[in-house]
Amino acid sequence: MDEPSATGHQAGDTGDDDARASVMSVIETRGLTKRYRGGQLAVDGLDLTVPAGSVFGFLGPNGSGKTTTIRMLMGLIEPTSGTARVLGRPMPRSTRTVLPQVGALIEGPALYGFLSGRDNLLRYDAADPTADPRTRRTRVAAALDRVGLTAAAGKKARAYSLGMKQRLGLAAALLQPRRLLVLDEPTNGLDPQGMREIRSLVRELASDGTTVFLSSHLLDEIEQVCTHAAVMAQGRLVTQGAVADLAAGARGRLVVTTPDTGDAARVLKEQGVADVVITEDRVTGEPPEGELADLNSALVTAGVRVRGFGVERASLEDAFVALTGEGFDVAG
Ligand SMILES: Nc1ncnc2c1ncn2[C@@H]1O[C@H](COP(=O)(O)OP(=O)(O)O)[C@@H](O)[C@H]1O
Ligand SMILES: [Mg+2]
């Protein structure tokens, strides 16, 4: 398969500031805002920075402004105010140079049910003026293979399961080598197996050097595959950064495993541990500032038999709750 040059520079790039900027951050927004005609403030002053080569999770409950942001990034709708740069170029002004380098899957693929999966892709590719018709069949076959649809390529798309439709949409985004893939809720409606498949595909694409920007309302889903994330709530950015740093920003819970849960809970409270909860043989709580070893020795001194003592790694969900004081709407 033809790949872009290792530096990521395209033929049209002349090494100007725009092109250089795109190597650092693939998406950059400043004060990006969208108020819909009805008055709904869907995106509110968003400053987003997506580093090149990252797998970037764009997280937030339903209605938090993810799709609206993606539509502005892809030049499908105009922002009310603020700016967006994609691959170093301003959007929506540069859609014609930028979009051929971006594969996008937004809110489920638009498919012709009466056409086979293969014919859908052939038709989609034919509508792309930058696509080479001489390599069309080979590229379509390669994309179908990549998403595991070769065996079903001749089937009419209306007979596809939701997961197969989602994969066909991904195949459409993969018809040409891309510098950036933008996937809006790519695992929506998929069963755990389908989610696993999308995850491994995303990892594979990222290992080729493609930056992947994917939105989701499922936090744990993102945590498994993303290097970086931004969290949205009600149109506003709550936090963004490397996933490891985001989770580290929130302290995980202290967990004591013991047969003497009542005594353990009492001692922990005396030692300043807040929000103490007993579940079966575990006592958990908010770890206090300071030396945890002192807590452990206080338990032992009080005669509590300690089987396990430690702080669980904080999850993105812990971070979200710590930052917003709200639970993350996973049911969506
Ligand atoms: N075309 C539209 N007109 C008016 N309001 C809209 C439109 N699209 C979305 N909204 C509203 O904007 C907010 C953000 O929606 P959306 O960007 O779709 O969020 P998400 O993708 O995170 O679920 C929601 O309150 C939604 O109802
Ligand atoms: Mg959405």
C-alpha cells in the first residue's frame, strides 16, 4: 500500500509555518463556540489540542457537544465564534486541502442498502475527486480486508448487522492513506466483541502513525485504547491531556481487605479517612494526605488483621467525578 512520506509532509506542503504546526498538533481549537439557531449553546469556548500521533479520546456524556465539535472541525458547520485548525490549516476555510487527508466517520455511515458493501465503497471512492480510479478496486479490496469484511463484501448493505455497517463506514475512511482519522462514536451500538474489534483496528492504525481522534460516551472504552483524552461536559472542556496524567490527577480509593471490617472502618475514620464504605471483606475510603504506612500501622496496632492494603489506580471516571462532582452518564 502507498504510504505518505515518513515526515508526514504532503506534496502540497512547502514547509511553511502551517505545515510545521500540523506536525506538532493535528487539531487545535481556540475559543471554539457553537450556538445553534434555536439558542442552544452546544460548544462553549473550547481550547482543544490533539498531538500528532496520538489516539485521542473525545469524551463526554450524550449532549455534551462532541458531534457539534467534530462537525465544526470537518467544516460541515460554521462556528459561532473561535477558531479551529486541522493539520495546521484553518477550518472551514481549508476544507478542500484538509479533508482529502482526513478519514471521517460521523454519526454512523450513510450507506445505500440496495448496494453491496463493496459497491458502496466503490461508489464512495468515485465521489472523491482526489481518489485515483486506476487503483480503486485494489484500494477497496484492501480496506474491506482491513476491517474484516472480505467475506461479506458481496452482500447487500441492508443485510449487514450494525457492527458490519460501522466497519464498512470505517473501511470508507480507510480507502486512502490518511494523516488523521476522525471517528464519532465508532463503537456505538456494538456488542463487546464488535467493540474489541474496533479497538484493535484503532491500535493498528495508530501504530502506522495515523493520528486517531475518536469520540465516545464510554469512559472505560477510551481508557483501554487512547493515549490522550479530553473530557466534555455541557459544551465545556473539563480537562485534557495524557490519559495516564488525567487519571493520576485524581487519587484512587484506599482499599483495606480484612475480616475485621467494622474495626477497620472505625480506625480509618479516626485516622482522617473520609467516605468510608464497607463491602464484604473490603473497607474503602478517600486516602488522606500524608504517609499511608502510618495508616497501616494504626490498623495493625488496633488489632485489625490486614490481608491487603493499598490505593487503587484512579480511573478516568474517578477523575471525571473529582472534576465535575457528577457521575459520568454511562447509560447515555
Ligand atoms: N442541529 C441542532 N440544532 C439545535 N441544537 C442541536 C443541534 N444538534 C445538536 N444540538 C444540541 O446541542 C447539544 C450538543 O449536541 P451534540 O453535539 O450532538 O452532543 P454529543 O455528540 O456530545 O451527544 C445538545 O444539547 C443537542 O441537543
Ligand atoms: Mg454525538
